[in-house]
Amino acid sequence: MDTKAILKELTVDEKIRLLGGMGDWFIYDCNGKVPKVMMTDGPHGLRKIEVTKAGDVEASNPATCFPTASAMASSWDPEMTYLEGETLADEALMEKISIVLGCGMNIKRSPFCGRNFEYYSEDPLLAGKMAGGFISGTQSKGIGTCLKHFAVNSQETRRMTSDSIVDERALREIYLAGFEDCIKTAKPYTVMTSYNRVNGTYAAANKHLLTDILRDEWGFEGAVVSDWGASIDIVACIKAGLNLEMPDPKGYHTRVLKKAYMDGEISDELLDEKALKILDSFATLSERVEENHPVDFDAHNAVARKLSASGAVLLKNDGALPVSKEKKLIIIGDLAENVRFQGGGSSHINPARQKNALKAFESAGYKYCFAKGYDRNTENTDSKLVSQVKELLEKELDDNSVVLFFLGLTDAFEGEGYDRKDLSIPGNQTELLDEVAKIVNKDQLAAVTFGGAPFDFSFEDKVSSILHMYLGGQAVGEAVCDLVTGAVNPSGKLAETFPLKA
């Protein structure tokens, strides 16, 4: 595609309009002169929402939901994120998506950040390598990526107004080091700015970040995209290094930019530079979109299952695991039946396949007894559910039993847009575990835990074993079965600090 020839055909008004998106997910087509290119949320799976269903986060097309970044990081293996990106790209080709908005790789400064599940690590080297694997895998199939959120974005509460105050050494050695490694080695097509201020200036209008460092020092050649609604002062953003404002500016910022152009604040040279970068980074990807690209969702589920197991961490094992078929398996906890496999917000995926832990054990030929024990949608203890657990244990527990207790953070405790207030998990879970520990011998009791970020593990003295699954994607139930039964060896290692007690 001759993007310079296309640029010459565009009027000034079309070039200005090209600097803002069309709708929620497209670049502007300049009255048919530019290919209609679509991007969509990722990176744990595609969240493609058809135009007719805009605004309904639950209405995205079915897609493979892969483990979250926090889970993937615990594999310490960029080949796993490469495989994830490669597999995700096949589904992007099927859906005619040109840019996947991901991966996220912000440094985990605080365990309270509600979006920590979308980020890899508190270690910049590990974060950069894992992100590089994802980007290289995705772009190997001709699908572009959008590395986010640039930069120093470590909280969700007041994320659009907070100011990250950081000195230059900490900025370079901690918050930017992973981005630098990833951008120089994997070369993402685009980079997304964060919502927050950095040392007083919004990231989307921060020349030190977007031009001095990203382009002049690191040599980034792609387009810089705003997070959705992050372009506070569009003229300042464009002059600082932004190329594309998302979503659709609805005419307002287009008029602001036109006035700045007429006043000489934005030159023809700058306008051409910005528009050409959008054409090079977005429009050229339209050539790689295929017709009727086939996808085997069963095969992709197998990949998700492998990835989930690779990031699982055996935090403790004093003998309860693995569980053979000769053992009597007793499973307790709502999260065994309604497994929490992903986080909420813009990365929410409509899974193409899903099997909970109970069904997975059935498929593996295991017989088990199950009691719900608690309601995952509340923190309140239900005495009736607790009584059912006690009755089950009284009836089924013997010397040949192994009890698997499923617990962890629920959707109400962490998610995009807000931060956690403490490291606790729902009280109805810990209260039930206390009751179970009074009945079951410690060497027969194992915990299977879920969550996108660190939480209080002070219950560890009550159980023999702890298998931590993070948020392991749609196949996490099957991965739990693989690991608990010994079919797969748990080899993950924590990529962030966990407190033993809060």
C-alpha cells in the first residue's frame, strides 16, 4: 500500500478528521479513501462487539479466553505468551480485526491496584520479556498490537486525574525499563497512552514521554493512540506526540484542531506527519485481513489449558497433592462450580468454551462429592450452606479422603476502575475454611486459590497444600484437574510479592 500517495489525496479536513477515531473501534475512512480498519480489546482474548450491540460488554462475540497476564507471568516463559499471541491472532483474522489492544505491562507498584490482573509483574525485566513474547506472537500472523498503558499507571482509583510523581532515575529503571525492552525488540505497531498525569502533565500530552523518550531515544516508529477518553487537551496531545485520539471525537476535537491549524498552531508538516503515521500503522494492516479464516476453538481451548497450567503455582505441598483415583475426593466451594477465570472491565471475554472444575474431574474419571459452602456473590456467611458442608463431611470423610477447598478473590473484590482497600478475601470463605479445618485433618486438606493479585494467605497454616491458579482463563477448571491429579507438573513461580499475612 502506497500510504504517501493516499496522503496526497486527502484534504486538510480529512487529515484532521483522521486524527480521531470513527465510532468506538475504527479509524476514520476519509470518505472511502482509507481502508476501514478495526481494533478491539484484548489481550486475554478478543472482545469484539458488533456495532449493533455497542455498549453491551456482555455481548461480545465468542472467543477463547486465555489466562490473564498475572497468570501468564508466573510461567516465566516468553514462549508461552508468544503462543498466546499467535493463537489470539488466528481469531483476530477470523473476526477481521487488524489491531489487538494489548498487551498491558504496567509495573505493579501496589497490590491494591484493581487492574493488576492485566499486568505481568513488579519486575520490569520479566514484564518486558513476557510482553515481547505476546507482541511477537501476535504480529507474526500480521495482526498489530497496542502496548499499554504508557506510562507510570499503577492505580485505578481516580485514574483519570491522579498524578504519578516520579524522579527520572526511578522512571527509567522501574517504570519505563520494560516498555523500552519490549518496544526495541518486539516493535509493536502502536502504543497506548495512560489516563494519569506524569509529573503534572497528562500522559497523552507528555512530550517528554511520547517524543523525547519513546521516539527520539527508543526509535519507536509506530502510532501513539490515546486510551479511550484520555485526550484532555487535543492540541497539546497532538503536538506532544499523539497520533490518534480514541474513540470518535464526535466533531468537537475536530473543530478544535481545525481552529489550531487555521491559527498556525499546527503546521501542514505536523499534520502530514501525524496522518501518515496512522496510515502506516493502521491502514496497511487491512491488506492482511483474510476472508473466511478458519478457527478451531477446541484446539484453542487446548492451548488455553496448557497456558493455564504453565502459570499455576504450587505455593505449598505437604503431601495432600497429587490426588489419585484411589482417593475419595471431596470438593468444597462455589468457585469450583462457578470458577473465576477472568477479570472484569475492558478485558471481559465471552468464552467460546468452558468447563468448570467439577466437570473436568468427571471427564478425567474421578468420582467426587461436592458442597457449595458459600455464595461467591456475597461476603455474608450462609448457615444453611455451612451446615451442608458439615453434613457432607460427617457422611463422607474417612482416612482415604482428600478435601479440595476452592477459594479466592471474587469479581466484587477486584476489577478495572477501582482499587482494593485491603488484602482480604470474602469473609464467608475464610469462616467456612475455619470450620472445615476443625473437622478435616490438615494433611487431608488442600486449597485451590483464584485471584488476579496478591491477597492474604494467613489461612495457609490450616491446609497441607495450596495450588494457586490466578485467573487462568476459560480452561482453568481443566488445568486444575490436570495439576491436582498429577497429569501435569505445576512449574509456575510467583512473579510478584505475596504477603504471608496482611
